[in-house]
Amino acid sequence: MSDGVAQALWITGAGAVEMRETPFEAGPGMVEVETLYSGISRGTERLVWTGGVPDSEHETMKAPFQEGDFSFPVKYGYAAVGRLAGGAREGETVFVLHPHQDRFAVPQEAAVPVPDGVPPERAVLAANMETALNIVWDAGVSAGDRVTVVGAGVVGALAGYLCARMPGAEVCLVDVDAAKAGLAEAMGCAFATPGQAAGERDVVIHASASAGGLATAIGLAGMEATIVEASWFGTHRPEVPLGGAFHQRRLRIVGSQVGQVPPDRRARWSYRRRLEKALDLLADPALDVLISGETAFDGLAAEYGAILQDAATLCHRVRYAPVRG
């Protein structure tokens, strides 16, 4: 294992990207990874690409192996799957919270093994599944609950998927796009558009990153119910309808963010344990429906903007050249 130069996608300005040669150092205690796939997380990456990260959150919203700053240029991303090159673990397939880059080195503890039952093509969903798992913990969803998830993007769909596996739970995905009904069915959930959704829910998870979606979530909550805000709005300031029945119903809005394990689990659950569990939860082939497209890495710079602007994008997979022998 030695230092080297890789190709990486850099966001160079609001709405601008390019491929750049990026050196990496493979020192003691590190492993070298040859990337097989990475995943584009549309919601977060679109905010970064458009310059929508608030100045106040430039430090807190950094990805683990990000280079540069949100004021640009910045190398961003957190869903890479690759194969270890050299060392005692040579050939092992791992997941790393790393930007889009064809080869890199990280501390060995950051390279989390992908379970045998999870194909590397699907393992790009691990960071999204980890976020969804954290949301369900923050929501306190339990057996028999009536749960609605507003916003059927990748994270919302995965949160619905996890909730639907609670014994006796009744789970509905709500989205303005009626075509998401098939996605909801694949996740084991019912589906409704905002105007059709049933109210009096025990838990409502909001994941649409829109003021309209938040209003819908509040309107669907039952007496003393919990509304979990899972969206990241960036610099956008949504209107929050706290009038009407909000106070009378004694509703509770809880912010959920994957940067922290919920307090009631923090003493026992490390970040590593949570990510390992997220990878385990990807063994179901039904989750392949969340991969909405694939692009070769050498064409990513040309297509990146269109991928982020396409409302139909769920998780877009990036395919890298075969690992060198």
C-alpha cells in the first residue's frame, strides 16, 4: 500500500462540478479502497451543489472525509462501496462514508465490512438506511402504531419500510407524486396523496423538505402525537403552521439528525454499531427499487447537475471501472 493520486468529483461553485486529480495518503493503520460504487444522496447533495448550506452549519454538516469547504470548492458525498487493496483484509468489500472518488485511503476502522447477504450494488443505500433507522428511534414508533411518512424520497421510503415491519403497525407513505404508489407497495406501506391521507396518526415523520409537507404532517397528527422533522432545509426558512389545532392537540415536533445517536441509545450504540446494523438491514432485494438510475464515474461530472435536478431521482448509483488486478 502506498500514497497515490485518484480522480474525484469536486463541486467548484454553485451549480458547477469537475473531475480533479486528488492525492491521497495511505499511512500506518489505514486501508486503501478501490471504489466499486457510490451513491448520490439527492436531497443533501443538491443543497451542497446549490450553495444552500447555512454559514452557521459549515462545520456541523461536514461529511466524514470531505475536503474543502461549503463555500467551494468542496469534495462531498458519503456513500462509497469498494474493495480493499492490499493488507490483511485484501479483497474485502467495505462501505465507507466517503465522497465520489475512484481510489482512496481511510483509517481501517472507517471501512465497514458489507455483509455477505448484501450485494455491493445495494450497499450504497447504507447511509440512507442509517438515517432512517435513527429517525425511527427518534420517533419512538412501536407495535400497533398508526404511522404516516410525508415525503417518499429514499430516506422517507426507508423509514416507512422499517416502521412497516413493526408488529401490527399501519404505515402510509404520503407524497404529491401519485406515481410513488408502487414504491410504497414495495416498502410494505399504504400510499396516499396529501389530500387523501387519513389523520389521527400516532406518529408522523416529515421527510419532504417542503413547507407544504410540514403543514400536511402537522395536520395528520392525532392528539398528543409526535411529528418527527427529518428534513434538512439548509438556508430555506419554511413557514410552520402552529395555529389552528396545533396547541389544542398538544402536538410535539422532534428534530431528527443522523449526526447524533438518540439519547436513550447513546450509552450502548456507537456510530459503528449503528452503521453495521444499517448494512444488515439492506439484505432485502425489495430495496433495489430505491436505485433510480446509474451513471459511469467517468461521465458523472457531465450528468451530476441533471441527476440532482430530476425530481424522480431516488438514490442514483455511480459505477466505477473494474478493480485493477
